[in-house]
Amino acid sequence: MTTVESEDQYCLSAGEIQSLLSGHPWRHFLVLGDSVAEGLGDPLPGYDPAPWADRLASALQAEYLNLGKHGLRSAEVRATQLDAGLAFAPDLAVVVCGGNDAFRRDYDPAAVDAELEAMVIALQATGCDVLTVGMFDISYCTKVPEWLRPGLRDRMATLAKHTRTLSHRLGTLHVHLTDHPLSTDPAIYSADGLHGNARSHAVAATEAIKVLGAHLAAQH
């Protein structure tokens, strides 16, 4: 079924976004991670082409630093981005990585957890609120070879489960896209078989804004 962003049941309107984020305290927004953080993905007619993190920065009207870079594994994200991110003095940060680890058969969940935990704790120590992400399950993309899908699906599920568990333990805000109704829809993925398209970015931004809005509401 063809749809456009303004009619998409899984996307927020500008008015809804403004209402959810009204009076928010965040002024310096940081993004650390891989290509999901960087915002790669195909455009789609009817959808704003802006990546999800850029959309979030725009909604927050915050000073914005996105260090995301495609192809990085979690250890590389921490080694190359954390220090620069901390120097930015963020009060809200997204940490999203592990997908490149999970793509490999030698994926080590405990090792990825340790890298994520180190980044989250370092950011939280400065008083920064941290947002973690359970990603859409790219194994449902039809461009992923059939033979690769079962193992990749298991690893992506493990990554999502571990990231959500870490979120609960460390007290991050958490966006869990892995169980979103669209996660199994091949139409939200890009032709490269690695990333979501513009609709997935719109939906991811919506879910992140909902999480931030719920957090703000709980403070009152």
C-alpha cells in the first residue's frame, strides 16, 4: 500500500511533535554510532529525505553534533567518537551501534554490551541523558540473501534484547524499533540491503520523539 508521510499512521504531525517536546531542557544534542546514526538510506516519494537523527535535532532545535560513520563496529565507535562527543558537552546523546557487529558470524554480544556500556556511563557521568536504540531488523529486507537471513535475524534479535536489557540496567531512554509493526515490512528498507529508507527514518524519529515526550511527561 502506497502512503505519504502526512498520512502515515506511524508518523507524527508537526503539531504533535511540538506538543510532545514542549519545554524540553535539551540544548546540545549528540549522536554517536554507525551508519544508522549517520543516517544512510534511500529517498522515498512522499517522505522528507532527512535522516531520523537530523529530524530529531530539528524538532529539538538544539545545537547538534552527529559523529556517526558507516561501517564502524561498536569498539570503533567508542575509540573514534566518544572523546570528541564528550568535548561537545551534550545534555542529550544517542548511542546506536552494534549492527555491523551483528552482521558477522563472530558477533560477540558481551563485547558489544561492554562497548555500549562504556559509552553510556561516560556520557551519563557528565549529567547527559542517553538514548539507546534497538534497530529495525534488516534481515526482513528482500535484498538480504535468503541463506543469510535466519542467522542474521537471530543475531539482530540478540542485539536488540541485549541493548534493551542494558538500557534498563543503566537507566537510558530506549527506542525499541525491532518489534515495531513495520520492522518486518520489506518496503521500509533500502536497495542496498543494509539500511532503512526514508519511511523508516520518519518512523524512527517519531518513536524517539515519543520516548522523549514520555520522559518529559513523567517529570511533571
